[in-house]
Amino acid sequence: MPAEIHAFRCLSDNIGVLIRDPATGACAAIDAPDDAAIVAALDERGWSLTDILVTHRHADHVQGIEPLKSRFGCRVVAPTKAGASVPGADVRVGEGDRVSVGGLAAQVWETPGHCADHVSYWFADEGVLFAGDTLFTLGCGRVLEGSYDDLWASLQRIAALPGGAQVYSGHDYVLSNARFALQADPGNAALKARAEEAERAKAEGRFLVPSTIGEERATNPFLRAGEPALARSVNLDGRPAGEVFAALREWKNRA
């Protein structure tokens, strides 16, 4: 039986996600930005929370852990490198570890750049990646710790996944990301269509999470840093893709 996945808005722009194994009833929240929103989503589906899989230690991803753990007694899986910054952690994980949610299995990838402790969860059998704040629809996270090289390496790893793989990100920044992407890559017809789709989704009360790796490779300027058009947009013709990526991210920081 395929995994059941439900994504929903919480806080001002966070994305909450639940993944459930229908065979066992085990259900995990990816991060815990807002306990009330997560409880409401569980109640709507008639699910019960057994796990929380934490991508990184930032407050808007962990602040709902303690009330959820108190209510459900759920297991909290957190990055080892987050240390004591994740409350109530039961299991610490890093690169190469595996995490199970009932019969569903995820590989843990360390994906630093946004912050040093960031991990992503790759459910290979389901073709689903929970990328936290590393990759967004049409965008990527800010570099708050480490280097642009760190984040570029993380993004390249994600971009190498199959094109049909679904990517769930931790925030819905798609409209602002689309505006920037169109500035950086104005000749990209696929990007123009994606931006129009994002506008329609907003008008209909939807959001473009999940995206797919194929869609991001075609339209996300940060994954397209190796393309000549993106190098030209930051006056770095012929320069290495990692250097172009850093310049694009700096430009987005100022946008």
C-alpha cells in the first residue's frame, strides 16, 4: 500500500507534512512548526502521531515538539549535529542512518548549507524527499552557517535524484521565488509557465508543494547555475557553476 502524505500550511508560510504507513497506522510529522495545526490535520484525517522527523534545529521547525510529544507520546528523531537544540529528541541521526515509520523506510542525508545540522529524509521506495529548508519550489534556503559550497553540494545531490521524485519543502515561498527566478532566467519558457501555475494555485487556495526534481531542474535558477543563461545573468560567463550559484544566492538575498 502506498504511503499517505498530507501537506498543509501553518504559521505564516511554513509547510506542515504528515506521512503515514496505511499498513501499520504509523504516522510521522516532518518537523513541528505549529502543534495546533498538526493536531488539526491529524484530526481531519483520523490519524494518530507516532513520530516526528526533524530536519534542523530552527525554532519554526521544532517549537511544536514538546506539546505534541506530551499529547501523543511520539518518538522524536533529530539530527545529531543539532545537539540539545531539539527538545525531547529520542533518536539522533546523521548521514547514512535509516529511519522507519511503520513499514516505510527513509535514508538520512546530511544536507548542510542553510545550517550545519540540516538533514533531509529520502523515502526511496516512495520516491519522496523531505528537504526542509535546503530546497524550495523555485528556490533554496539562505546560507546561515557554513558556505555557499556546502549548500551547492547539497543541492547537487538532491538534483541527481530521479526526475519524478517528489520534494516537500519546509516553506511556501513560491511566489517571491518565482519573481526572482524570472529576473534571473527570463528566457525560460518552462519557468514562465510554472510562475503562472503558482499564481493560479494561490488564487485557488493551493500551493506548489510538493514539486518534483524534474520541475526544479527545469525551472529553479539555483539548480540551473551551470546553464550559460544563468551565468550571464550575474556577469559570470564561463565561470564554475558553484561560483554562479553563490552570486545568484547573494542577489536573491538582496531582492
